[in-house]
Amino acid sequence: MAPGLNHIKNMVAKGPDTLVINYDQAIGNVLPQLEQFWVLPQHVWAKYTGNDGKDLKTYDPAQHLPTVSGGAYVITSFSEKGTTAFKPNPYFYGPKSNAAGVSMTYYTNSTSMIADLEAGNIDFVDQMPFDAVASVKQNPKFLVQVSPSSTVNNITFNSNPAKPKNRELLNPQVKEALEYATDRQAIVKVVYFGYAKPWANFLSLESSDYLDPSIQPLPYDPSKANQILNSLGYKMGANGVREVPATTGKYAQPAHPMSYDLMVPDGLDFNVDRQFQIVAADWAKVGVKIHEVNGGDAAQAYAYETNKAYTTYDLAMWDWAEYVDPDFQLSVLTRGQWYSWSDTGYNSPLWDQQYKEQGTLINPQQRIALVEKMTREVEAARPYIQLVNEELVTAHDKQWTGFYPELNAYCKCYYTSPHLTS
């Protein structure tokens, strides 16, 4: 979360309800940066700051309930993969909750989630399984709402320039060929049931002010993909898999087939196995073979990507949900986010310099121009093949109202406004 405090020189409490923050220079995104940062209670965490802050990882909030909170609710019971219970915080400065309590359930099985919705065990689903939308729409008990979303799903490439194997996947031309070989329209139809948009930008529709209209998905064109791979000298083998010639030099590789492992994590809000099947079939048509590897939960999947300094994995399928300001999403590709948010091992001094500069631009048009330039650069380098920008599809029991899903959780009222209709 450190980028949220970029350029802060110091903070001074001028009174019990006044904090003065001094910056070393003017920056262009103070409010969105602070909006997504948390102020934590010192008397709770101070004892865990030893070992250069690493002792914070030993702190388990679930063992210290109810939580100390400055937000709308206080957690009274916690379950990482179950139900967490909240009660309203009587000291919250903002709008008061309309509900006496709120519980949030984490589902690992979408069928169970829809069954609980239909049985009345839950009242609101914040991302419908796409294959269940049609049936829930037919039930007069529920209201289904569709909104733009900040979630972009992608194919992730290990982009560490020092990766020791399968280095052909660092070549933007290879990744361009693989994008030509990927049928996004089939993915939208089969995986998302139409509730997604083919996408190519590193940012989502939520960053509409910063979207360069020139960044568009390449058309599905296996012939073009084959033409590029042929031009690079990757000959098709008798088994239908292309062969990469041996190389020399610092990162010499023996000849090897274009056959790769692709990791998928558990717990995504779309059918990633079906998406993998579509991409695998598409890429097989151009002589590239991929094998699905289950990555486990988010922590296990991320450990898979970062293992041995981003040197052991090749490909993954995952997604990003953007914040209200593009700064966070841009920070993901900086070298400073290795072992934190970076899922690619991308390492570009130019990108790092531009990332620092964009946050300091107080002229909105200058900042937009630089962000657009950065997204054009990353689109050309392709540490990701962006696949789709999902739509947010929510459903709730009609006895409740006031959910405002179009706010994408960017407003406290998203949590405090729901109330009974009668």
C-alpha cells in the first residue's frame, strides 16, 4: 500500500479530529490515494512493528475481536472462507447503517451460493456466476442489475527479463501472435454469457478518462498468428507443436517445444477452467500447447508466480480489479512491487520513472497524456494479454433495496444504504 503515501513528508495531528499532511511537492491524485489507504489504531499494531515491520505478519486480527474500527462496521466474528459478521459502528462519522447487522459469506462453490440466495439464506450476491444469471432473472423474487466493472481478466506472462527458460515468451512478437490466436468473442459468449467486453487495455472502463482509444483487441486471426511464428523460425513439428531453435549467449537455451504450463487460481468469479479450454484449443491451432496447473487459493497462486524471483513459471490466468484512480494499477508493474503486487516480474526502469512522474502531474491533461503513453507501452510489451472487461452482475431479494452496485464499492453508502422495502 506504500504508493498511497507517495511524496508525504510528515503528518501532524493538530487536534483530536484534525490531521495535517505535508507533501514534499504537489501531486495530482491526493484524494484518491488517501481514499484507498487505511488509518490503523496504533495501540493495536504498535507491538508488532519489530523486525523491520515483518512481525506484522504474525498479527491475526481474528484473535482480537471485535475490531477497532473507523469505518461503518465493526467485525464481531471472522471466517476466512466462511461467514464474517459485522455490527454497526456507533462512532462512525458517515451515514448510519440501515441494518441491525451484516454478514458476508465467502463461497468457494457458486452452486451453493445461488441455492442459498434462492432459499433466502442470503439477500444479496455481489457478483453473480455468469451461467446462473438467466435462471435468477426468471425468478420474480430477485432483481438482477448489470453495471460496468473495474475487473479485467487476462493471460499473465512471466516478464522477468532474467527468466532462465522459455525465453521466447519474452518476445513481444510471440505474444502478439498468441493474441491473434485468441478468440475473445468465444470467451465472452461461452464463459461470460455475454456479460463482458473484449478488452486490450491495462486499465478498465472505470478509468474512462485515461483510456487511449487506439488500444483495441487484435482480431482473432490464426493465419496471422501462424505467419508471425513462421517468420520467427519456430517450425511446426510432426506432433503439431512448434519447436524453438537453440540459442547461445548469456541466456542460452536448448531447442525445445512451445509447450508451457499455465497456472489458474481457485476462487475466481468466472469459469476459468472453461476459459482455459478455449484458449488451449485456440493456441493448439497455431502449434502452441498449454497445460493447466491448479494454483490453489490466492496466496498459494501468488507464491507460484513469485517463486525463486519470478523464474519458474511461464503463464497464468487471473484478473485485476482497478481502484478509483489508475495509480494503483500502474504501480503493479513497477520493480518496487516485486513480491508484493507484481504478478509478472516486469522490470522496466523507464516504466518506474514514468510511474513516479504521472502522480506528480497536477495538470489533468498532462497526466492523462502520460498515462495513455504508458498504457500504449505496456500494450506493446504485452506482459499480459488482456481478454475481457467483465460486467458487474448483482442480484438481490426484492424485499431489500439501496445497494447501488454501479458505485463498485467506491462509496460507503454501498454498505450502509440497503434497507427493507416494507
